[in-house]
Amino acid sequence: MQAKALRIHAKTRGKVEVKSKVSVRGKRELSAIYTPGVAEVCRAIARRKSEVYKYTNRWNSVAIVTDGTRVLGLGDIGPEAALPVMEGKAVIYKKFGGIDAYSICLATRNADEIVRTVKALEPNYAAINLEDIASPKCFEIYERLERKLSIPVYHDDQHGTAVIALAGLKNALKFVGKGKGARTVVNGAGAAGYGIANLLLHAGYKNLIVCDSKGALYKGRRGMNRWKAKLAGKTNSKKMKGGLKKIITGADVFIGASAPNILSESMVRSMASQPIIFALANPEPEIKREKARKAGAHIYATGRSDLPNQINNATATPGLLRGALDARARKITPKMMIAAADAIAKLVGRRSSADYIVPKLFDKRIAPAVARAVRRAAR
């Protein structure tokens, strides 16, 4: 697979290009799309800025912004090395959502500079997608940009992963005959774990404990950043303390957004009956499928595309942003994300099984269904 990936990228010299929507066969066409004709379009937009959505491609343009400090499972590899991932995301947006997305890989790690740069770029885009920025800096940047910009700011690692995880969890719990009261452990309090926990809370899943590398989050625990402290105040009502081995005992659900091979077979065996395992660390999960199954996992999901039940933000994001762009939304709200998750979950319907709790990525129904649901929620 590694050799094939290198060959494809070398052959195409990148995965994206810009194509013209209009034909330019001579001076007449050129004068209409450029000078002197384009001046009239400029005047129309100068008189009323919102006309930019009518006369330019801003209505369908999204910036994918990163500093390259938290790329996939590779870590801090820099903006140049992050570019292939951003191009890949642009391909996914175009294929599944019909969205024109552009890579913006910034040669700075400074939060102030990133916020200032993205704010200056706002006139070009209808939405901003933050991607692969290390936490907790990513939370600060997201919150500041959401306050400053008049267009949606979307953090895919946080929000996209949360949407598809919620969709999968709804169907998984339904399949095993459990509900929102199921005791759920989210392991990892970075972007994905934080986003998943927050959306689950908004959706009414209250029996929730979040763990980081130091153990369970609980109100009053020392050394937490303000985002972890916020989660601690809304979860773990019994203030359970200790590491994952202790916290996982008796749990119905494990959702991992953390590190490879940290969930053991004995931990799975210590869970409640019909345990649900979402091992989402990528590319190596918290526990491999065969080990989880051997230990009694009733439902197993992962972020990998070569296994059933792929919990991947690429399933949710194109349709979610398509709906937000079509509705000219100013923000991506929890209500919109829950609507997106519900739409994805419903596509599985009565055909659900232990190996089918979310539709497959190439299911053509996903993006249109999600876009419709998000448009309704936005309006």
C-alpha cells in the first residue's frame, strides 16, 4: 500500500487542480469574464457585498487550514508534509459533496498568527475547515475564529469524528438493546475525544467518563487545561478516579481516540455484557479487531477502511458542510451535527448488524441525506 500511494502521488504530482467553468474561445468571451466586462461584476459586489455569493465561487469554496502539528498519527511533521493530507481532504469534499476546497498549510505555529491569517482570508471562502492542529491549541484557535468570522468554522478532527461516532453509537446501542443510559468511556481528551464527548452530552448521553493519559477526568482534578476542566464538570458525576483499567470495568461502551494497543483483552472482558468497542486510533487502533472479538466484544468499530464499521469523519463532513453552505449558515451548531448523525444512522435502518452500524463511505445516499438534514436544522 505504501509503494502504491507513492506511485500515485508521483504520477499525478498532486491530487487536485483548478479547472475553468467557462469557455474562452476568443476575445469576446475573454472581455466578458475579464476586463472590461468583469468591472461591472466588481461594481455590483462593491455596492452589496453579499452579491459575491452570486457572482463568484465563494459560495462553494472552503479553506482547509493546518499548521501541520498533528497530522494523522504522524504527529508534528510540518506544513509541507501535511499538504498531501489536505489535498486528499479536498478530493473527498469534491467527490462526495461537490465542494471546492483549497489547502492552506501555514508556516507558523503561533495561534495569534493563524487566527489573524484566517481572518484576513475570510473574503475568499464560505467556510473554514481546521485540520490537523495539535491540541489544546486547536480548541483556542477554533473558539477565537468562531467569534471573529461571519462564516462557519468547522474543526473536522473534533466535529466530523463526533458526528460519525454518534451515528454509529446510536445504531450499536439499538442493536444490543441498550439506550442513552449506557455507561460510556471515552479514552482520549484531544480534539477527537473532546469533540465526541461534547456531542454525546448535547445528544443526551449523560453516563459518560472521559480519560486522558493520567486517568479519569473529574471535577477538581489538578493540572487540567480549561477544556478538560470543562468536560470534567459535565461528566463523571461520581468522580471516579484511576486509570483506564479501573474505569473500563463494568462499562457498556469504549470509544478510543487515543493511542495504539492500550486496551487489553482483559479490560474488554471486565466490561458489561455485549460490550461495544470503538477503537478509533489511526492507523493502529487501541485494540485489534481479532483480539477484541476474542475477548467478547459484541460490536467492534475502527477508523480503518479495510474493516467493517468504519468510523471516519470523511463519511460525515462532505454532507454536513454541503448543507451548511447551501443554507448560508454562519455557524456549525450542535443541533446541525446531531441532525447529521441522525441522518447517517437512519440510512442503516433495519439492515443493521454487528458489522453494519454505519453506512459505507461510498454509499451515495449519505451526503445528500446529511445535507438535507443540516439545511433543515440550520434554518
